[in-house]
Amino acid sequence: MQLESLVKLAQADDVHAYVDGLWSDGPIRQSHREGGVVYKVIERFARLPRFFFRPSEQTIEWTHFSPWWGGILLADYDNAAIRDLRFLHEIYHAATMPYVRAGNVPTFAMMNFRNEREASCFTEMAIYAALPELRATTFDHPIFVDRFLFPQGDFSRPDVGWVQRWQADPELTFQQLLYERMKVILAPEEDVDRHDPQVVWLRRYGAQGDAWVEIWSRRFRLVQERMLDLQDEVIGGRDRGEALDAHLDWLLAHGDGTDVPFRAEAEAFRATFDDLITVYDEAMKEKGETAVRGRGEDW
């Protein structure tokens, strides 16, 4: 973390105001301002003090899971709407992550599995059911949700059935979309088209999650306990600014001698992530498509 870049947001109103300033002028900002589905996510996120930061080591911090310990990396993309989705994805993680004390590895794995699936379903599928007009502003190449929301390839004409289902019962529709994803992620290998980029993209989540849990199996309790302490401090009435400063001091004390919290885990996961992304890139090349990358990544 670049310490001079830290944006510390102690109060809920500060969180809302800062995040509003991050969005581009589009459907996600409008949903936030009008109390829509995005507002609800930010409201949950703002229950705790939060911080945003620029990376000091771009390569390993880009894939480090900072939302787990309360921080959001300030990432850049050429496409502003895709940048919005990146921020929304990371914020959704932080807003919905549960914590338990004295946890065991199987429980930790299940928590990670569910949180990742739900965050990805929200920002890769459900957000387009809630805000269909967003799709025309994001990816030029096909994405998995197109098979349901935009089966004709016309982003101006979303599938009426799915939109109506979302409007009538968003919680149930979210679950339906989630299990459409899961059906692909958990399918037997013989039922998978390894040349389908969208399928390859989804399938990597299983191996990626397993690798992340393995890497964190020794030290995950440190983060779980600390985040519960932060929650208890806020609920107990401690000054939110003081609680945030104490939390940042704790993070930096676990930087393995650097300003990257849990640096060893960041390095280990980056190597695993690169291996999985290579498979996706090859599938994209076969289709004549190019995967979206953020500016500054060393991929």
C-alpha cells in the first residue's frame, strides 16, 4: 500500500460520498444516488470504517484480497464502466463477508466459496438484470450473462422474462442466476467446452478458490479475529476514526517487513492466478477476442 495514498473513511456518510465520487456518470452511480441495488450494497459496506489505497507493488497487490481486511485498491481501467464494476465487485465482497472466531479450515473454505460466488454473480450477472442499460457500456466481447439477458446479442433489448423476474423477486432471481453459474463451475470435466472463453472464465473460480484457501490456511484466523474485533469496537461505541487507525496499524504490523499486508500470501496467490489466467487468455485468442485488463497490470 502506498501509505501516502491512503483514503481513510471513518463515518458512513464519508464512505457514501467517496464512493459516489469514484463512479463514472452512468447507471451504477444513478442506482447509488437513487437508493437502488447499488445503494444497498454501499450502505452495508459503510457499516464499518473503510479505506482505499493505491498499490505500492502493483503486480502482487492487484490480486491480493484486500476487501477481506477492509480496504479497496484504487484500480484503473480504460473503460470507466468496467472500472465501476471492479469497484462494485470489491465493495460487494467487503460488504457481505462474514467472520467467525476460532474457525477451522473447512469452514473458512466454505465462507470464501460462498462469498466469491455471490460477489461474482452480482457483478457479472445480476447487475445487468437490475440495470440492463449497463451492458452496452461494458465489454465488447460476449460474457456469460449474455446467454440469458441478451440472447440475441442486442444490448438494447434485454430478455423480458429475466427482467420481469428480477423486478418481481430480485432475491430469488439472484439465486437462479447464481446456480446457472454454478452449473458450469461444478460440471464434470467431460461436459465442459474448454474452447469456450466464458466457460473457462467461470471454471477457473474453483481452482482459484482452492488455491487461495490453501495459501491462507496458516494465517486466516488473524484476519478473521481482527475484523471481528473491529466490528465489536464499532458496535461498542469506540470512535470510528480511532478504530480505523488501530486497524491500519495492525495491518501494517503484518506486512512481513514491507507496506504490503500479508506479503507472503500476496506473492503466492499471484503466481497461482497467473497460471489460471493463461488458460483463459488462450481460449479468448482462439475466438479472436482480447481479455480486458486494467491499466498498470503486469499480465
